[in-house]
Amino acid sequence: METDYRKMWEDLGINMEKHDQLLAVLPFVYRNVYLSQKNRPKAMEYYDFVVSGVHGIRVKELLDAKDAGKKVVAYFCLYVPEELVIASNAVLVGLCGGSNFTDQEAEEVLPRNICPLIKASYGFKAARICPYFQAADICVGETTCDGKKKMYELLSELCPTYTVEVPQKPDTEQARELFYREMMALKSKLEEITGHKITVQDLKKSIGIVNAKRAVLDQLISTRKAVPPPISGKDSLLVFQIAFYDDPQRFTQKTKELVEELQERIKNKVGVVDESAPRIMVSGCPMAIPNWKLHHIVESSGAVIVVEESCVGTRYTSMGQIDNSANTVEDLIRAISDAYLNIHCSCFTPNIGRVEDVVRLAKEFKVDGVIHYSLQTCHGYNIEAAKMEKSLKKINVPMLKIETDYSNEDVGQITTRVEAFLEMIRK
Amino acid sequence: MDAVVVGLDIGSASTKAVVLKDSQIVGYAILSTGFNPQYSGIRAIGEACEKAGINPKDVVYTVATGYGRINAPFANSRVTEITCHAKGAFFTNNRARTVIDVGGQDSKVISIDEKGRVVDFQMNDRCAAGTGRFLEVMMRTLDMNYEEMSQAVINSENPSKISNMCTVFAESEVISLLAKGERRENIAAGLCHSISERIATMVKRIGLKEEVIMTGGVAKNRGIVKLLENKLNTKISVPKEPQIIGALGAALEAKEAILKIKQS
């Protein structure tokens, strides 16, 4: 790394010893998982660069923004609308929670047997090894599962935390009303922190910024319909993971360049794999950086992942292009809150939308099989798998169910299952 | 005449090799995997070839399977144990549509079609619950051998209720039952009940299709097979040597691989 960020990290109160250990492992993992891939799009260089400076450059940008009087809002889940945060003149940054590196610190407070994402989310703060977390003025949580909800209560002892209530039956009138009011309350909270009163113009502009980001990500998703796909599942996953914390406008520009390269590749029939490689959809729990475990296993076994029905995939853009033609703050926020309830999270009941999405995507992306991915003890996704399998059977698409965490102990067993699944598909 | 092919199944507990010639098993070997899977693989092939009266040099193609398949660099290719067990089981009984395989480290249920192809499968999760290892640990605690364990199911009039499936917790449960003066036979029968309960659930999850065949080391426990038959209300066939079915499937894969090479 060219610039020395040690002083910056120390000032942020980072646990330097532990942080050094983390930074020592990452390049090795990244080389092994990412840089070893063949035939990568050239435009992936930007994302490699972002990862190589994961705790440096972007953190510096956040601190510069803070110096200029802006606030930093941290979040974990899509249910915290980026549009509102940008409109409040704050910077939104997604936190990761994709590693078991801080399990020990987390388990001093949290139960051992809970979701690894929840454990990591809390652990990275408790262990003081995430400069984003350290730089944040507030963390905005949501109620998309009981574990997270309760974890945020404990997190609030370590940093200012605000929780948005997400209703459970989104199709009802009362749910829409509740979420709208929650968004209005979040707006007030953000205004209180930033001291900036959100205007119609602010919202029109921020909706435009995030719409542009979603539009380009939708294009990225579409390129993968090509046979063979022009980009690996691993690389696409990384782009979505970075979408959570990069500057939205720069990210949109860089991803536009990537999409142009991919479209060129499709024209020239350039793919990352052979045409005969089995096409796999991954559906289920989000995968936060640096959780590349399943993708790495699947793509190292000769298949290619062509779509993720996930918060780091199609769910990221499922609010679509939000209408910003209204002329009152209330109507614009109504447009946002209505659109966000289209994210088919497994916290909903009965959440038929998610099953329909997967069936539709299976056809659109011509997948040979679906791998249902659930983090350990994630009851929502884990239980929904049964419904998913039944619906996929009707259209003759086989499904493999994987439940795992961030450790490496089950890599051998998962590899065997994935390979057997691929052998079954190839016959 | 067919080429001589070998199927090698390096499992967590034992390593199996099958030598196949003209679609006939002409030799096989079963030995303990121990700490060096690669070495056990080589030894198993050597032993199986010796029994077949074949020079290992004359083996044209070798397919490795089992968790140790990556430790067999000398094999021509690697196929998972799921595909191999299905293939091997179907070869011994082509009416089989459901294969139950309970090995040392994992248990699986495989659903196959009329051509012996895998259509679906289920595997136990990462721990040893419902596997051969579970039984081995319990046999040691009870100081019983395989035959005694199997007999216990038939002889016990009042099998103990074992509620823990975790090997470590179940072991302490067994120890406290022994301390209470419970008969060994009843505890052993209880353990067999609990393991077969778990396997039966996996079968039901995937959907029972007849006929059912059981392979892997645990299939040698007639008590467990009997309990499973009752729980699933179906007849279960067990091949003469259930432990080598994965290796047999690997050998059949080797045979097919040669055919494919010849065709292309």
C-alpha cells in the first residue's frame, strides 16, 4: 500500500494488532479467490483496487467528508433507503460482517449459536477492527430478523444506533402505512443528526443518483443471461458487495464501464467459461465481504453462477426505478417507502414473491440448477427453502440446499455436495 | 475383452478398492484409512490387484471417490461418492430407486431413476450424528462389537430412549444411563433406534421410492436395517459386501470413461 494509513486508524481507535492480522490475511485470500480467475474483464481492475485499499482510501474519503461537515451513516441492510441518507447530506456506508474473524469478541456477549452475519456485525465493532464502523456517526439497523433486532439493542451500547421497523406483511395497506411512517421518522432522525432539512430538491436528486446506480446494476445482471456469461459469479458478487460502501456516483460510472466491456464481450462471444459449463443460480441469504465461500466452491468445480437472488444480487435492485416526479417531500418519501417494500426478504410472510422471482429468474437465465444458500440458524431463508424446492421441481430445475457459516471446516463436505449436484446436472 | 479398471473409495474410516474386468469384480480390498489417505489408497489398490491376480501396471484407468479422492493424484479422475454409490448400487440391483448409504463420516440418501442416474440426494449435516462414527464411539463406550450391537436390537425388550444425536452429548447420556444401572443391551438398541430414526427422516424428506437398497459399513448392522424396514414399511436389500459399493461405482465410472475416450 502506498499511503500509510496507520495514523488514521490509530486516531479512529482501531485495535491495531488485531487489525494488522486481518489485513495480513485478506490479500492472500483475495489472490487465491479472485486474482487466480482466468479471463477476467479488464474493468474489474477498479474493484480489485477498491478491495486492495479496503480500509484505506474509502475511509479517508469518509473522514474528509466529515471534516467538511458531513455525517457518516452506517447500515447493514437494503431496507435502509440510500435515497434518504443522501438527501440528508450524509454519506451512507454499508458495513460488511462476512467473516468469523471476530467471533471470539462477539461471543463474549452474544450466544455462540446464532447467525454468523449477526455475530460478525457486532464483533467487528466490539473488536474495533473496522474503520468504517469507527468513523460512523450512527448505525441504522432494521427489523428484518429477530437476531439482528436484538443485536442492535446491544450494539447501541457501543455506538449510536437507530432501528427502522420493517413490517412483516408488506402487501397490506397498514404495512405500507407503517413503513411510510417509519421512513418519515427516519427522515426526522437523519435531519436531527445532520442538521440539514431534507427538501424536495434533495430527494429528487438523491432518487436520481440511486436510480442510476440501480439501472447500471440491472444491466450488469442482464449481461449474465448470455451463454457463456461474460463475467464470473464471483466478480459480479464483488461488484454488488462494493456497491454497499463505495461512493454511489463514482461506482455507477465505473460499473457503466464494466457493463460496456461485458456487452462488447457478448458481441464477440467471449465468456469466462466454456459454453457447456453448468449455469447455476444462487438464492438466499446475503453474502457480505469477504464471504466468497460458496461462489468459490461452485466456480472451482467447473460451473458458473449466472444470477444471485440475493441482497447482493437481484434483490439489490428490486425497488426498481423510483418515480421522483412528485412535488412534496411526503409524496417523494411515499414513493420510496412503497418501492422498498418490493424487496422480497424472507422476513415477510407469506413471501410468495421471492418464490416467483426465483422461478422466473431460473427461466430467464436458463439455469441448470439452483443452490439455495442459507446462513446457519437463519430461520427465514432456511425454512423457505422447502417451498422453493417444491416450486422449482414443477419446472424441472433441481435444487441443492446448503446451510453454512463463515468457517472453513465444512468446505470439504460442501464441495462434495456441489460436485455431486453438478455431476447430476451433467448426466 | 474389457480393460482392467479400478475404483478406489477413500472414506473417512476405511479405504476400499475394487478391480473390475469384463464387468466382473475380480478382486477387492477393505482397509482402515488411518492417518495417511494417499498411502491407504495405494495399499488398497495393491491388495485388490493381488487378490485378482493382476499386475497393478495393467490397470488402464482408475477413478477415485470418497472424501479422500483429492489425496489420490495417481487416479485418472475423481467422481463424488454420491454418483458412485448410486452407480454401484444400481449395478447390484437395477430395480433399486432409493439408495441409503451410511458410512463413517456421513450418511446419505440418493434417489435414482430407471437408468441408475442420480435425481436427488440428501446428506447429513456436518457433524457425526447418524453415521458409522457415532456407532463406533458408542460401541467403545459400551464395550460391544458390531455383532453384539446388531444382536441387541433383536434381543432388547425395552430399548432406552436416547434423545441426543450429537455424538459427544449422546455419549454422556449413555454413560449416565450405565451409571443408573440400565442394561447394555437396551442402551445399544436405543442407539440403533435413534440412528435409524434419523436416516428414516432423510428418506422421507427425499420421498421413498421402491426398491430400497442400503450400502456402507453400517448396512452390516442387521439390527439397524431391520428397524429401518419397519420405520419405512418397506423391504431393504443389502448387497453381499455393502462396504465396497462406492468403490464398485467408481470402477464402473472408470469403465465408462474408457468408453468415452474410445468414442471420441
